[in-house]
Amino acid sequence: MVAAVASMLGAAAPAQAAYGYYGAIATSRSGAYGIANNYGSFSDAEQAAVDACGAGCRVLVSWSNGCGVLASSNTQWSAAARSSYTAARSAALSRLSGGWVVDWRCTAGYSL
């Protein structure tokens, strides 16, 4: 999905990027979260993120070939995935007032 969006926007993948890697972020209302990265499919990444998060968790965002960012404010979670950390961070924080980055991951070959 991220790669498709990036290609539609004219953004090129990094030269060292590896394709076919998936990530996901899951959260719970209790404040737990889990991040999975570099899995072979969306479903595997999403299941791994939920497993890492624990009971009552749900997937907020999943991506392929890019970066995912989890952000928070005092009252809510926000997550976004884009072709770079910088773009994902900006998107996640734009949905919050006074938020901060909690955690992030980029699939193989993707970074800032």
C-alpha cells in the first residue's frame, strides 16, 4: 500500500530498499502497544503486532516497504505509515494536539 501510494506521488524508494516486507502497529485502550516489522505478509505482521500488544488490542496501521510511527497525546493514539520515517512522523503527529512519538519502525532498507 505504501509503495503504491509512493509511486502514485512520484516518490522513489531508497536505492537500498528491500521489497516484500510488512509492518503493523497495534494498541489497546489500556496503553499497551505492539509493533511488528519485516514480516512476509500483512496478515503475519498484523497478527504479530496484536500478539506483542496483548489482550484487547487492535491494529491501528499496517504497511509494506516503508515506515510506521506510533504517536500519543494524553488522551489518544495516532499512527501513520509512509515511505519514510519523516513523512510517517509528520502524518501521525498532525492528528494530535501536543503529541509525541512513542515508537517507530521502518522495513528493511527504509529510514529517515
